[in-house]
Amino acid sequence: MKTVATLLFATLLAAPAAFAAGYQKTGTVKDATDKSIVITTEKDGDWEFKRDAGTKVEGEVKKGAKVTVHYTMSASKVEVKAETKKK
């Protein structure tokens, strides 16, 4: 019974990480400030990411450095439009 409880507890701890799964983009730093970072990739061009005091940074972010940015997408607002009547 203890083993089952331990496994259940471990699963519950890991669940938020599964739901918070995000994306990553690797490229070369084109510009970086304390508020944003712009990276460029050959395939996808420029990508701009907002950053704040809570953004974890491992190493020094400077122009020309190769970086991998881990990010998530979340909605800040959802607006439902009225349906239009078909004629």
C-alpha cells in the first residue's frame, strides 16, 4: 500500500510539468535587453521573446551567442465572435 501511495504522490508531483510542456527554439542572438531577446534562425528567421525578472538565464546572453529559448504559449484573452447567419 505504501508503494502505491508513493507512486501516486510522485505522479501528482510530475503532472503539472506534463501540462506545462512547452516549446524551444535554438538560434543566434540578434539583440538582447533586460525586457526581450531576439534570436535568428536560418529556417524561421527572427523570433522575439519577452523576458522579465522571473526568466531563468544560464550563462551570458550577448549578441552572436548561440542559445536555446524554452517557452510556452498561453492565452491572455479569448474573444468569442457572434455567429453570422447564412443566407
